[in-house]
Amino acid sequence: MTARRSTGWRVERSTASPATLLDEWPPDAGDDAPVLRASRVDKRQALVLGSTQDLTKIDERRAADMGIDVIRRTTGGGAVLVAPDAQVWIDVWVPRAEELWEDDVIGAALWLGETWVVALESLGVDSLSVHRGRATRGVLSDLVCFAGLGPGEVHLGAAGTHRAKVMGLAQRRTRRGARFHTSAPLRWDPDPLLALLNVEGADDARRQLEDAALGLRSLIPSLSGVTDVELIGVVEDAVIAALPAV
């Protein structure tokens, strides 16, 4: 892990297993600085469930046969499949004493969604919006993260529409502050995720999910010639550069 300061932020980069990346963080309870961590998955895939998701909806035997761990995060929301070099995963910690802290849960992550929008716009992406209302509800939104929209999440299209989700976000609030998980897939393919879920009407579910999200590869054609690892680094750096000063 490496760390540096950027516009008042502590910026970290860490490569580890998904379970390790989901451990309690930041570890220093006495550190009052806001922290951003660019998190990268090492050798093993994982199906990451929201804190209250029903395990009966998960095909744990198939996941084990495929060498995929099934783990929980402390934040809410639906399931996300993570793998090495398959997504941009950024965690953010905001202490309660910071100006970025927001008591209202719905409004708490809007600044972070806006940061992502500024970052992606700097890479040539336009027509992005931040979802500013309550979470949208759908048949699969309680099960799959990218099937719905929550406050602060980024989607393609004008505000109030839902053309395709680009960045998913979940948060956990404690007496110390708030931890935000954000993730954007490089490619959106619902089939590997659906293969691990016990879903009735798999074909209908696939049709619903195919257009629910969009990967960064499709959004940033100007970087089509770079490797996945390079693309992840470019987007990480863009998000870091777009952070508000604190």
C-alpha cells in the first residue's frame, strides 16, 4: 500500500483480496482526515453481497465450484461481482467533523457522485447525471446492485431518467463518520452474476439487466488502445484529481 496527500486528502492504493478490502477501514480511529483508497482485487473473484441480503437467493455451491468467494460488505444494496482488473473500485472515508459530512442520508453521497462525473467528463464522457432522489425500486434492484439507482450513483442520461448505470455506491455511517464504496465495471455483462443467483425467469432477468448498466470501456472509446490495468489507473487518477479540496 502507498499513501500520499492530495488537496487535503489522504490517498491510498491497495491490492488485496475482496474480503481484506472490505475489512474495517480506515484502521486509524484517531485520524480525522478524509481518505480515498483506490482498491484493486488480487487473484480471486468474489460475489459481494449487501449487508442484509438473503443467502437463499445465492447459489453458493455453484460459486464454490467456480472458485468464487461469497462475502458480505457492511454497507447495504445488492450483489456485485468483483474480479481482478474488472472494475474501478474506490472507497472514501469522511469523518463527521469534515465539511463534506451530511446528516441527510440521501444527500450524503451527492458530492461523491459529482466527483465521478467530473472525473469521467475529463476523459471525454458526457451526458452523465447523479441520481439525487431516493433509491429506485425494481424487480431485481434488491438483489443486484446495478439493477437500480441509489442516491449519489452515476448514470447515463438526463437527471430523472435511467438509461444505464455507470457507477454504483453504498455507504455505512457510524459515530466516527461515513464509508462509501463506489464501483464501476469496465465491461457490463450480467451473465456471470446471474449464474450465481437463484432467480426465477432467468431470461427475463437477463433482458432487464442487459440495458441496466454500461461499462467504462464503452464510455471511454478514446482509451480503447490501453490495457485494462492502464484504464483502471487512468480513471482512478481522474477521480483523485476531481476531489473537492478539504
